[in-house]
Amino acid sequence: MKKYVSLFIYLLILSGCTNPGGRSWMIPVTIDPSDLDYTPSSMESFEGRRQLLSDSLSSGYVILRSADQGSFNRHEFRPNNYFYYLTGYTARGSYAILGPEPQATFTLSMPPQSIRTLIYEGGELEEEELMEKYGPDRTLSYREIRALIDSIAKTDTVIYMDRSDRTFLADLQRMAGENGAARFRHIGELVDELRVIKEPMEVEFLQKACNITAKALTNVMKECRPDLYEFQIESVIEGTFLEYGSAMPGFNSIVGSGPNSTILHYEPNTRLMEDGDLLLMDIGAEYGYYTADITRTIPVNGKFSPEQRTIYQLVLDAQLAAIEQMKPGNMFMDGHMAAKEVIVKGLTELGLITDPASPWQIKFYILYPSSHYLGMDVHDVGEMGGSFSTFMEQTPQESQESRVLEPGMVLTIEPGLYFREKGLEQLHEIFGDEADSLEIAQFIKDVGPVYEKYMNIGVRIEDDILITTGGNINLSRYAPKEIEDIEQIMR
Ligand SMILES: [Mn+2]
């Protein structure tokens, strides 16, 4: 029976059903950690990835380890993304080596075991089970694989490893010694392109991560009221994640109210919320090592003020225009450009921009490119066809040099507007090189009285979009974002 339920959900995803479930906001999320089980079909996926990799690994080795520096600031242990992507194995303190053709081999090490680890962490798989489940050509003990890595590092071969794992890089360099000629290159060169196009299994994890996150957001909408602390909202969010089997957030939850809603990466979450505040939540549950990244902005007291409503609707219109552009054949930055056009027009009509052709006036409000890839990393790996600064300088009229969208990509779209209290005062400092001070002074004089009305309003609306052959599917469609829906749930 369960098989058919998940089949049905999958068909729903494939058919691009965007009905958010009607007025009751039924979010299809179940407590079912068995969907994380490592099965023969997931084993095929991991095998397929290693096969693709070995095709491009002409000579040289891939050496990865399951734990990295970055894991230490997580709430719970999780394996290194590259290690997991290629092995499916999640034990702490394990190594994988992929050797070059013709005798391409996949070596996996048993994690170090002692009576102490048995007592504190429990036992790991026996060698036989490891072989059967993860399909390495051979397994080695921790000591044996360290010795093998040491001997490979001392040759003059190319070694692909995760260069963001600084500790392991230093470790390898030390093994190579002063005369070592081994060249350490980033594994991303071989793997990032594979990670850009998501397989059905990856999409299912992302969909579930999004559904759990949507559930958390609607729970907040029901619980939110003035005189709660931001961390109490954070506890509703992360409590919901845990409730549905998400071990931890994919990144630190941003829960900013009032003035904090204007701080892009606000994280302390310690303020007492007041009547009349907006609350901005940029959050993501992680499921099966894939993370959602959804932002919703709501009125703390359940009803948008006229000023909040104006800015909110403008950002929402921009976001909807952007999502329409997210289809195969269009460019990675087309969504951002569409959002930018709507926002610049809206701000001009409101009297917040005096010259819609002025690059610095636009950059004063539009602070970042609105899209990034999403996957195992919240800012997932992969070539976007341009850099932050080139994307920021482009105008909608200019030819866009970002990358063509393809089915299977998952990217976010997150336009926002932030009226920092001291925003206008900072103009000379930010744009002193681009605009002359008389021009800036005139802008402050013209815009100041309007800007004041919107002070401390920060609005960001972020969805996670899967590009399909026919267009796109909004994976975060179950998180309400229309004004009337939010106000109805908060009533
Ligand atoms: Mn994001």
C-alpha cells in the first residue's frame, strides 16, 4: 500500500500539480523515515555516479573522507557531501578511494573501531555487509587505507579531493612531503556538473524537505503573535523539522522581526516581537542530506499594515514574474532580471527611485542576484555562467551571459526589499565612488520622506524551483505566500 502512496505522490510531482491543497493547507508530509532507507535502487544510483566519474578520471585518484571540518558546527554528524554523493555511505571516519582505468577500483575503508567507539557510538557494519550494501571492490581497515593514501600522496599523480576540507588537504600535503609532486585538485571539477542535474531520488528528498519546511511555516502562522521571542518561533520551526524526521536544518535558521527583518543573514533570533512588526523567516529542513531553502515574511499580529502590504505585494509580483521565466532554454538569470524589472518599476511609482536608469539607485534596493542552485548544499555547487558582480551589473536590456536552464536543475528565486533604518545615511559610503555627492544628497532629499514610511520593513519571498521539460515545478508550493492566505491562516 505504502508503495502506491509514494507512487501517487511522485505522479503528482511529475504532473506538475501546483494546487497547494486548498484552503485547509493540507501539506503531504508524513512521518516515514523508511523513505531514507538505502535500497538496491539507491545503490544503482551511487554506482552510476561512480561510473560517470571514472569515465572522466583518465589518470589520477579520487580520495575522499566522510567527515570534514564543516561538519563540526552542525547539530549532528553528517558526511561530507562529495563523499556521500559518490558512496552513499555515512559512517564517520571512513575513506573512499577511486582509482583510474583500466583497473578502476573503488576502495572503502571501515571506520576505526575500538572498544571505546563500540561503547560510545555503537558498532558499525561488518565487512561483509559493507561489501554487499555499498559495493566496493575491496574494503580496508582504517590503518591500511591511511597507509595506502600515504603511498599515493608520495607519487606524482593527480589527486582529486575536497579542497574545502582544509584539514584533510593539509594532511595530504604533509604525507606528500617537501619533495612530493602529487597535485591536489578539487573533486568539484569532476562532480559538480553531475550534482547540478538532480536525479528522481534527489528530487524526492528535496520535495520532502520542502514539504516539512512548508509545514513548519504554516505552524508558525498559526502560533505567531506579539510578545513572543524570535527563538520561540525558531523552536516551532525546528521542532516541526524534527517531528517529521528531518535531523537538522540545512543552515542556521534566520528568524528576524521588525528591524531584524532588514538584516539579510540575521541569526541571533533573540528579539521580543512587537505588535506591528514583520517577521522574516529564511529556513530549510534537511532530509536525506538535501536541504530546502524557503523564505516567508508574515505580519506578527496577523494583518499586514498598508505599508507592509504595498512592499509585500511588490516583492510577490516580482517573484511570480521571475518564476514564469524559469523554464528550459531560458537563462539562469532571467528570473532575477524579470524580478528586477518589476521592482524598479514599482519603486519608481512609489517615489523610492527617482531615476529608473540609475545603476546605483537600483543597487541600493536590489542587493544580490535572486537565484542560486539548491541541493545537498544550500548554495549548491555548479556553474551558473557568471559571478555575483557580473549578475549585479547587468541590466534587463543587456544580453545575459548566464547559463541556459535545463530540466533537472533546482534553483531558488528570492527577491527581497529591505528598508534599513540607516539605509539612506549609508548611501555616501556605499556609492561615493559611483555617484557624485550632490546627486546622492538630492536623492536623499527627494526620497527621504517616502523611505521613512517603509522603515524597518524587510520582505523576502523565496521558493525552490525544479526545472522540468515543460517548464517548472515549485517544490515549495505548499508554503502559503498570497496575502489573503497568510492572513486567513493567522486569523
Ligand atoms: Mn536562498
